[in-house]
Amino acid sequence: MPRAKRIEIKTHIFNRKKYKIFICPFDGLCDTAPQKDGSLSLYILVDLSTKDGLITAVHEALHAEDGGMSESKVDKMANEIGGFLWRLGFRLKV
């Protein structure tokens, strides 16, 4: 796994499972294979102040909520929800 830095939010619970949250230089990944300590990992795009970063965060959160959802369905939902949140003005202030 490429090196990723931690952000302010360190963990989040999705569907009753605790995930460690990392910011990374690649598009994103929801790692559902437990680590040695039993935790799961969620990697999201490094620039959360951009629309792509917001959509990536939504995309990976959807995977964490329902790992059985198809990639095309997750992608469609993430783009629609992320686009809606972006239009509402949601941004990470840096």
C-alpha cells in the first residue's frame, strides 16, 4: 500500500465497522481486508477542497457502507451526491 498521511479525522464508523481514514495521492480505496489490529482502512484523494476530492470521499464511503454494490452504481451515486454537495457549497477549507 502506498504511503498516505493521516488527517484530522482519524476514524469513522460505516455500517457498524470502524475504518481508519487516510489521505493519499491516488484516487481512493476502501480496503475491507482487516489489518493486523482488526481495523479497516479508507483512503481518499489528497485534495478535499476540490470537487473530485469530495466525490472520491463520497465514493469510498459508499463502498464502506455497502461493499456488495457494483462499481458502476457506486460511481453514479457518488457523482450525483458529490455534485449535489459541491453545489451546496461543501468544501474542505485549507
